[in-house]
Amino acid sequence: QVQLVESGGGLVQAGGSLRLSCAASGSIFSGNVMSWYRQAPGKQRELVAGITSGGYTNYADSAKGRFTISRDKGKNTVYLRVNSLKPEDTAVYYCAVTQGGATYWGQGTQVTVSS
């Protein structure tokens, strides 16, 4: 089993920045992919960015330029840095780990951007 705990969300003014963290514990395999998703009110959950254990990253088109994903392999932790926050970034942000054909989810952390 894998446990994921996100942190770093909160209320931020538009134009501000924040960094989300997600710590993974349990049976973590090498060769996994760690990702961030978000779900805004009334919308489907969507991929924001992902990063492989080798450091390869991919971003949703909407995330390119303002979002940066990174990971600390030694700590099994993934981060999401968001700059120039917009009200439309308001969502619950979820961390996910995909390994061995399964995806594990964190409980989510709320990010609210005020205009």
C-alpha cells in the first residue's frame, strides 16, 4: 500500500505563489510516476503535471509556464510550484503515484485564489 499526504494549500491572492508538497510512504517502487491533478468545483479532475523517477516531466497545456513539478527521490516527495496564481486555479489539488499498474491518491489539498 501507498499513502500520500499533501500539504501547502490555502487561500492566496491572485498573482501570488505557492508550493504544494506531497509525501509518499509505504511500498514505493522505483520507476513510478508522481503527478498532480486538480478538480475545480463542478468540473472533472484533470491532470496538471507529472514527473517520472528519472525526472522527465509533462504538463497540461493550461499548466505550461506557471507550474513547475519537481521531486525529491530520497524523500519520495513531489512538489508543485505555482506562480502568478489566478482565480481559475481555485481547486482541490490531488497528488497521485502510479506504479505497478495501479494509481494511488492523496486526500487532496484546497487551493483558493482570491481576486
